[in-house]
Amino acid sequence: MPDDHSDPDLAFAPHDHARCAGDAMARAETSLALGGQRLTAVRRRTLQILLESHRALGAYEVLDRLVADGYGNQPPVAYRALEFLEEQGLVHRIRRLNAFTACMHPGEVHAPAFLICRACHAVAEAPAGTLGAALQAAADTLHFTIERSTIEAVGLCPACKATAGTATRGIA
Amino acid sequence: MPDDHSDPDLAFAPHDHARCAGDAMARAETSLALGGQRLTAVRRRTLQILLESHRALGAYEVLDRLVADGYGNQPPVAYRALEFLEEQGLVHRIRRLNAFTACMHPGEVHAPAFLICRACHAVAEAPAGTLGAALQAAADTLHFTIERSTIEAVGLCPACKATAGTATRGIA
DNA sequence: GTTGACATGTTATACTGTAACGCTATATCC
DNA sequence: GGATATAGCGTTACAGTATAACATGTCAAC
Ligand SMILES: [Zn+2]
Ligand SMILES: [Zn+2]
Ligand SMILES: [Zn+2]
Ligand SMILES: [Zn+2]
């Protein structure tokens, strides 16, 4: 059995997602412990919820899930947990969708870029490649200093391209 | 007097903005005429409003301006005009700001990328350069087909870097 | 002038995000 | 253990963003 956890993003491919999510949660715990940050019950559950699929969830979807688990049922509960996780680099905000998704490469420094399938709503974190450099180069010609960047592409994932028109596929 | 209308984006530099905006409006008229689309009063005024500065305006800011000119004062009036202009490639949506800005390169095919100054709120459309290609390359490795992309960077424009901390500068 | 298509005006509502306050849990220091 | 400080959570109330649905108006083609 091949190692299906080599990097090239597997959001679009079938894979051992239980392990995928478990690994991510473990990395999150390590990373937070190192930084002296607290992974409280709400925060942990929020991250778990996002890790259940390679999709982006709206704050209110997350909130619904938290409520079902007995946590506070007001928007700030979800927003606070999500913002904390984003600050810690464990979650990314997908502005195009007004939604959040778990980071698949926590720890590594990365200007994240996302590929969003409009059919199955899977979200993959694209391999950085020369992307960051290209954006930096564009900024340089205008003498602009980049602090944060948002790169998001909408289109069709391989599975949905194959089934052209059909609905959900894969882990999304 | 040098031609200050050579491309490298001038949003961050002083320039003859009346001509800058006038040119853009003229290109818009041509482009719509070719496509058989109608530049109605609301649409024209909406584009003018966005062309007054190199900033992004929220739909409700645009609406306020339209109301002041005697147009309908409900959100759909502004959203419809903005969406029409965006479909025609004359306006871009800046998701990071929940706002809209006039396109500075209408006609040309371009996967737009924006540089947003967090100090003076100027928004420049970055020269495409290798950016589109880099994103496409990243997508290719996952066999993802890009249909639309959102590229936005937040940081400091040259003027605001110089004044480090001071407020508004330039045309923004 | 009637028809049909498109655009605008209007009502109402849905969705997304935050400010502010008070309570509770946790860590720290004595 | 008890006092103190801090961070996190629960809640109320509201602000900001966006859209569905329907009525009215405008314009060009026939
Ligand atoms: Zn997975
Ligand atoms: Zn898909
Ligand atoms: Zn200008
Ligand atoms: Zn600036």
C-alpha cells in the first residue's frame, strides 16, 4: 500500500481521511503547545468540525454544529474560535465563500492559495510553487509591500470534470 | 511633460486622474457598444462614481451616491448596476473589502490581481506578469481547471511606506 | 399601438460579522 | 488553600452585506 500522505494536495483524491484529519489535529496540538496557546474545548471541537471534510464551512454552519454539541449558540462563539485558529495558522478564511477551512500544512510558512471546486465544493490548498514569488514580483514593480495575500481560484476538480455535471464526489 | 498614462499602474502615483477616468469611461462605452450592451443612466453613474478615485467602494457607499443623484434608494439598485458592470469586465469585486473598484484595463483579458494599501486604501490592479501562469501551473499539478480567480494582497503602497504611519496620500 | 424584453423601483428578508458586558474557568502568587 | 489576575466563554443587541420576489416603467421591433 502506497503512502497516500505525500504532499501534493489530496483534497481532490480519495485518501485515508481519518488519518489525514488525525494527523492534522496532532500537528495542531503540538504547534499550540509550543506556542503556549490553549486548545480549549470549543476550539478543539471547531477544528475537528472543519477537519471532517475538505470543504469550507461558514461560521454559522460551524455554530450549528457547536450548538448541537452543547456549546454556546451565539455567533461570537464560533467567530472567536475560528479567528483564534486562523491567527494560529490552523485555519484559513476563504473570502470568496465567506467560509473557513482547516489548514492542511500547519507549521510550514505558506502564502496559501486555494482551489475551490464549484461542483463538489471541495477546497484544496494549492502547492505554493512560484506563486508567491510571482505575486511578490508584481508588487515590486509598483514598490508595494505585501503583508498578507489572498489567492483563490474557482473551477472544477478532476473528479467533477470527469463526471461533468454530476454532483458530489470524493471526500468533499 | 511625460506621458503619465503608460501602463505600470498609477493608482499609487500622482497622475492626471481626470484623463485617467475619462479614458476609462470612453473605453467602457466602446466596449459595451461592441457587445450590444446598454450603458443606462444608473450604470453610467455607478461607473463614474467608482472612477472618481482609485479606491474600492462598498455597495452601500455607491448606493448613497446614487440616492443623492435621485436614483432608487434600495440596495438592489446598486448591486444590479455593479453586477452588470462586473459581468462586462468594467468593474472588479474586491472580496477582502466587500467592495468594488473600476477596472483599469478593460478589454484586455486579465486574471486581475489587486494590491490594497491598508493605510490610504488605494487599490491598484497589479500587472499580470507571470502571476496567471504561476496559478495555472499550481492548479495543473492537481489537474484542477480554473475558471475564475481572486488574487488580493494587503500591504503598504510606496507613498504610505514613506510617510510610515501618516494617513491619506496620493489619489486614493 | 401592441408586444416582448430588459431595466428599474420597492418591499421584505436572509446572511454575515461585531461591540460590549458579565460570568466562569484557569493559571499564578502568596 | 485562598486572593488575584487573565483569558475564555455565554449572551444581548446590533451593524453591515446581499438577495428573492414582485410591481412598474422604458424602449425597440413588429
Ligand atoms: Zn483528508
Ligand atoms: Zn469537485
Ligand atoms: Zn487615475
Ligand atoms: Zn497607501
